[in-house]
Amino acid sequence: MPPSLTYTETIQTQEHAKIHTIEDTKLDPYPKLVAPQAAPREYTILYPTVVIFTYGHLAAVYGLYLACTAASWNTLIFNFIVYILAGIGVTAGSHRLWSHRAYKANTALQILIILMNSMAYQNTAFDWAKKHRLHHRYSDTDADPHNATRGFFFSHIGWLLVKRHPDVKKREHLIDLSDLYANPVVMFQKRYAFPMIIFFCFSLPTLIPVYFFGETLSLAWHINILRYVCNLHMSFFINSAAHLWGNKPYDKNIKPVQNLFVSLVAFGEGFHNYHHTYPWDYKAAELGNNKLNLSTKFIDLFAWIGWAKDLKTVPEHVSHTRIVRTGDGSDMWGHKDH
């Protein structure tokens, strides 16, 4: 078993989270937003972003064609491995480590994760964590960057194609980012984002199949773009499907749900009703629920090695009490109790 917080420490963490939330509310001078909330708005389309996303998806479709007709198995397996590494760089890195501080990682592990994170190119870990903390504080309201109350398309990808909502702009400065500014690994990626992303996300995964597997540059490029777009949608489904379709065993009063499809493609991130109920839990899922949680297994491995520590958890009886009190009567896999 990896090291984790004791029961007392866990309860203290819960109380700290509650206090922090109360303090945050006092610091917010703007009218309170109650989820689900989405006021009428006008959209200003970011046409350069639309062009980039259009090219990326067309290139991914061509990459899929090449994957089925011309790519070697070595190239396909290599890109699948990159997909996993990049995905975990987001789930175990940007999300659980730097957004929620759900565990601690030594410098070596942080460097490894930041390199994996750069393969995913979902902006920098700093920017990802900033938006995600805003998302949790104002979930499913107009101050949530990808407000799921506006529907699947907006929360999935549309929010990236339009200018930010005014409530996002005026509230994002309320988010405490002092720990990220003090983190040299996170700030190194932020400072050198362009060369790191170009090299680790686009250049290296393209050139390796060319030089080691004998692929053409065009084939290797388009297969990598396919991999990259899949990594994007892996995260997009967490913002959309995991807020729209599924069951709510922990809190039926919030939009986030348990979505097994998302848990499969996003390495355990689809247990979203649990995660929004207990955002500081390093597993982002109930104790023992690791069947689809590759991100947790990754963290557990490095906890066993000694590179990760202080893994925050919620005692099972505490989560089960919450199920009885506020859940919808289903279990974490979506089965109704009889």
C-alpha cells in the first residue's frame, strides 16, 4: 500500500478545504453564481483558433486513414504509448498534482511528469491548473471556463473557439496560484513552453517513427496529429460527458457524474461525481476503485518507489456516509441499489 494520510489528517484536510472555500467566497466581490447557471450571452468567435482546430481534425482523419492502410505496427504501438504518457502527464500532473495538490512529488518525478505533460500540449501545466481551479470554484456557472450548463459542444470544445465569458475574466484573478509561481518545474515549462511543446509534442513523436521505423515524414506527422487530437478529446470528454451523462452516487445536487467511458479513455478521470465531491483525493475515485484508474496506478507506483508521498484520501466509511446522505441511490459503477 502506498503511504497516505491518516484518518485525522484526512478530516483536517477536509476542514481546511471547507475553510478555504469560505475564505474564497469572502474574497469574491461579485454577485454569487449558483450552478447550474448560464445567462444569455453573445459569442465572439476566435477564427484563427477555428482554423487551427479544423486543420488538426482533418489531419487526424487522414492520420486515421494512414493508420489503417499504411502505418507499421511499430508506429502504431509507439503512438499509443505516447498517448498514455501524454495523458498521464495531464491526469496525474496538471490535474491531481498541480491543480489539486492531492499528493506531493519529488523533483525527479515532477520533471518526468512535466515532460510527459509537454507531449500533450494542453497549454502549460500552469495555465491548465489555473483554469481547473477556476472550474472547481465556479463549476457549471458562467465563471467556469467550460460551463457544461451550455451543453455538450460548448463544454467539450466550443469554449476554446470563442472569447472567454466576462465572468471568467473578472474572477480568474481571485484564484490563488502562489504555489505554482513558487514551483521551479512548473515555471520552467511556463517560461520555455514554445520550445518544449514543439519538441516533445510534435517533433520527437514525428521523427522517431521516421528514423527508427522507416516511415515517411508525412505519415509520421499525421499519425502523431491523430494521437495528439485523441489526447485533446480525452480531456475534453471530462469537461463535457462527465458533467452531462451518468449517475450521481455521491451528490445528486451537482452536475458532475460517474461516466465509465470517460474513465476508460481518460485513465480514471470519469469518476467525476466523486471527484467534485472530494477534489483533494489523489485517486479522483473511491478507495479500491482502480479497475479503470491508470493514473492512480501511476501515482501508486512512484509512491512505492518513494518519489511520491502524502497521498490524500477519503476514508471509505466517510464516502459511504455521503452516498447515503446525498447520493442518487446508485453505486460507483452506475448500478442501482435494490
